[in-house]
Amino acid sequence: MTGNNEKTRVTIAYGDGIGPEIMAATIEVMNAAGAQLEYDEIKIGQDVYLKGQESGMEPGAWEILRRNKIFLKAPITTPQGGGYKSLNVTVRTTLGLFANVRPCRAYTPYVESYFPKMDLVVIRENEEDLYAGIEHQQTNEVVQCLKLVSRPGCEKIIRYAFEYARAYGRKKVTCMSKDNIMKLSDGLFHKVFDEVAKEYPDIESNHFIIDIGAAMLADRPEMFDVIVTLNLYGDIISDITAQVAGSVGLGGSANVGENFAMFEAIHGSAPDIAGKDLANPSGLLHAACLMLVHAGQPKVAEKIMNALLKTLEDGIHTGDIYSEKLTTQRAGTKAFAQAVIERLGQAPQHLAAVQMGENAQPIEVKLTPSRAKAKRLLGVDIFLDWTGEHRDPRELGQLLESLTGDQLQLSMITNRGVQVYPGGFPDAFCTDHWRCRFVARQSLHGTHRSHNMAPDVIYYDIISLLQRLMSAGLNFIKLENLYEIDGKRAYSVAQGA
Ligand code: NAD
């Protein structure tokens, strides 16, 4: 919105199940609060999927989404059975929505929660990691899913988390990763976090390994403020946080990119209570408030959030948060929305009121330009589909030793990451999927092919090795080149090596 009361056009979708009821309630509250918005509706969800649109979105919807740039989405029902693409993943990746932001706080004593002081935000990377959807079955027995993590992807989300902390007066950003195991991919995330954290000395920063981090979240969520993490971990821990806050029906989330943003409740379409005027509209209302801040209307968001808190404090509760002790009026969706509307302009008496700066702005991040790095090819991992007579690693090892040629030599074979040749335990269980590592013959003795730092290995060495493997009847399924980048080994070593 601009300062002259020009309305912002946003795209809305009513979705499935309880979607239409909570969207109607949300729009009524926003309009009553003076939101300067105009709405363009698109159809998404179950009916659209069943009509044969595999993305779950009607044709023409993309054009509206691209034009308006802001999308408020009610939950949808994904039909059972295969073949339907996740609408959320499609929208996130197509519109470059790299940050998934989920604020999560307790509303004790007005909504029961074990953790009365819990008030945290999970900021999840939304585009990379195992969600790139690159999967292959490579042998009878083995499938793989590629985990892709990029430096710009890490930097974008991590800077976003620190900028968010500054913008919202938060004190600490915690990184969660599994870099004790995935030293390169999660290691990159942690490394970029440490680099970026140094630029924000006013914000405290720390790191947890994701397993203990998730355990602490379930047990002591009050110790966290802003959490930034990779896609899969973020998906899991944001549900843990919503659950332990005691209020799945209350939370909203923002999916934000450089040009587009999508806002939604964290819960699903709740078909069990659809059409009964039972649903709690607070999650979508909360999402709408995140949207209003994004649209440059922070004071309207503040007004709605405070009226919502006052409604909860006054004991007006939908069935999902009903408590014999705390509820004064059990309300349906419509009555709850009316109660919020009646309280617009009021502030909560006991719960901390929400305060938004007049000029609260969408968060912008600037990336460090990427710098060219020296890259040398040191060898290759060739993956084979092989069983032999008895799946004996020594049989495969000896066969490969006889095929290596003058330039390359076999340095090891692993099966599911565990070194089985040379050495290895004879009882180790082996699948039909073997990673065979070849390096420059000289490099095992510590010298290079030439003195002018030319790559130790050239593609031709690899191609001629592959030809020899093929002539010997071996079945290769893929290659991974082994690089040294900026003077550092840029690949993992085997477990047990
Ligand atoms: P759900 O979140 O819809 O429901 C879980 C439980 O919480 C149900 O008992 C439901 O009645 C209750 N609940 C949820 N929201 C509520 C609200 N606002 N007020 C009161 N009670 C509420 O999860 P589910 O049952 O696993 O999924 C149902 C459908 O929703 C599935 O098709 C799923 O794919 C879809 N889903 C969609 C989204 C989305 O569109 N973003 C997210 C999650 C699930």
C-alpha cells in the first residue's frame, strides 16, 4: 500500500474443508479493521486436482498470483493417491519463496500450554535440501534422494533470520544443523551462519545439532528466540513448536521471496469439522496480520492482533481451545470473528500487546557477490550396480585393480558409505550399489602430474576408465567428480576409512 490510501490487490484462495469458513471470517475482520486491500480470488485444491490439473491450481491462477505478488491462502485437501503435486511446494519454488516464517507463542493462562513463556520464530529454508525432489532408483536395491545446499541459498535465509531478529526486536538467532554427520552440506549452512552472525554483533547467536535442538524445543522451548534451519529440519521442528505451544489452530506462517509472498495458517483443511461453524479462524487471521505487515499496513495488523489477544483473554474460545476453567463463551467461527471485530481498538490486559513500528517494512536481504574459486579435479567416484557371485568386495576390488590403467588407481570401495575394500569386515552386509573411488596414480604418493598445478586428472582419464569398465561387463550408474576447491578437499571420506 502507498501512503495515499491506495488499496493493495492481493490474491486469495478459499481452499477446502474449513478453508471457506475461516477465509470469510478473516476477510470480515480485516475489512472491519480498515485494511486497505482488494481481493482477487483464485480456485485451488481438491476440485481442481480432481478436474485433472496436477498442480491443484486452475489455469490462469499463475497470472493473477504474479500480478498481485501477495497471496493469502486457506488450507486445501490433497486428494488421496499418487500423481498429485504438492501445491505448496510448487508455489514456493515457482515464486522463489525462500523463507518460511512461523512465529509461535503461548497464550497462557488463556490457552493452556506447558510452556507459558514460549515465544519463538522458526525460519525455515524453503527451496533447497532434500525438497528439490531429485530422486532416482539406481539398482534393484537402492534409491537415492539428492540433498542440494547452495551458498547463496544458505546466505539468503540466514541473513533473513538476522534481519528479522533486528526488525522485530528479537535478541538471539539459533542455527540448527546436522554438520557433525553431513560435514559438507550442513557444514556449509553452519559455516555461512557463523560468517553472517559476525555482521550482527547486536544479536546473540548459537548453534545446536538438530537432534538435541529438537529435543530441547519439545522440553524447554522458552530458551529459543529465532531459529534458522534447513528445509527438512525446519518442516519438522515448526510442527513441534506449534504442537508444544498448545495451539495448532492459532498459528500463521509466511512464505516470503524477493518478489512474492504467500501467507497461510499452519493447520490443514480439517475435513472432520468442515461446514459446521466450529473452526478456529485465528491461524488464518494471524497469517493475514503477517500479510498486512508485508503489504505496508503494520498498524492494521497490530489492531487485529491485539483484538484477537483480547478476545482470547476474555475467554471467548472456539472448541479446539475450549477449557472448562478458562472459557467464558464457547464460540463458533462466525461468533469468534464478531468478538474480534467488537474488540478492534482494544489491547489485551495481561498478555503482552503486539506493537508494530509505523514503518515496519518487508525484510530485504543483500547477498555477498560470489567469487570465483580455484577448482582442481583430483579423481572420480564411479557408482556400480554389481553383485558378482557372492557380493564379495575383494572380487570387485581385484577386478577393478586390473582395469585402472596408467593414470588412475583404485583408492577404495564403499557400500552404503562404509569402506569394504581394501580392508573392511568380511561379515559386512553389502547391497548391489558400490561406490568405487579412483584418484590420480601419482597423488597417492603425494606428487602431482606436472609442476604447473595442472589438474591431476583430466576427463579423458575418466572416460577411458569407463570404457574399460564397460568392456569388462561392469554396469556403472553414475559418477561424482572429486574436486579440490580453493586448496581444500571438497568431498567426503568414507566411514570406517
Ligand atoms: P489438520 O490440520 O487439517 O487437522 C488436524 C486436527 O486439528 C483435526 O482434528 C482438526 O479438526 C483440527 N484443526 C485443524 N485446524 C483447526 C482449526 N482452525 N480449528 C479447529 N480445529 C482445527 O490436519 P490433517 O487432518 O492431517 O489434514 C487434513 C487435510 O489438510 C489433508 O488433506 C492434508 O493434506 C491437508 N493439509 C493442508 C495444509 C495446507 O493446505 N497448508 C497443511 C496441512 C494439511
